[in-house]
Amino acid sequence: MRNIQYLIIIAIVFTFSSCSVYNFTGTGKIDAKTFQVNYFQNNADLIEPGLDRTFTLQLQDLIQNQTNLNLVSSGGDLVYEGEITDFRISPMTATADQQASQNRLKIRVNVRFTNRKKETDDFEKSFEFYYDYPAQDQLIGTIKDTAIKEILDRITQDIFNESLAKW
């Protein structure tokens, strides 16, 4: 009976010590202590009011929620900056009488990531995603809110994965 207790204790110790490098977000070990997200200007041809602020805050929130890094306004170990380069609505599929049956909202963001602790991780890359909705619906109200939320959720997660999770 005593041997079983020792085996259980050893198994518990190994279980908890093996999780020291990994966590549930998949980031692994991060040498940085702070991060900053500079304001992402909206340079798209079609401007959606407030999109720049919403995106900047959503990226900050995602990093804060999935890491133990501290948000700073300047001098961060990790720096995210860039601009929203495209906000586009385009028809996707047509009916027999040449009418659009589905529209697509696409948002593209150019991101420059700087890791002051490990310069080999630096990158500049565009991230984009889209949301399809019925052509008879206008992109207003809850449809617009849902579309923008889904797109920004995906883009910010892709940025997080590229910069910290290394997926």
C-alpha cells in the first residue's frame, strides 16, 4: 500500500513539473516582461469609424488575457504597430439573373512586430479575414457588429499565434 502512495506522489510531481514550458494558450516560454500595442491607424480606402480603436484594444486585450505580460505605453519588450490597410465589401456569388446573392466583408491589417529581446522574431506581415453575409441584408447594426467581431477575433488570434505561439 505504501508503494502505491509513493507512485501516486511521484506521478503528481512529474505531472506538474512537466507543464513548466507549456501552457493552455500554446505560447511556450516568453522572455519578455512587457508589451505595447501602438495605435493602428485606419488607412483603408473605405473608412469604418472606430475600427482602428476597436482593433487596437482587442489586440491589447487578447495578449493580456493569454499571457502574463504587462501592457506599457512605451518601451515595451514586444511592440505591435501597423495600420488597417483594407476594409472592403464585395459581391461573392451571383444568382441566375446576375444579382449578388452573397456579399463579403474583408479586413486586412499590416502588422510590424518587434521583439527587443530576440530580434530574429521580428516580422512585418499582413493579416486578413472575411465574413460572408446575404446580399439582401445591409451591413448595419447587428450584422455589421457580428461581422467585425468575427473578423477581428480571427485576425488578432492569427497575430498572437504568429508573434508568440509560433504556430
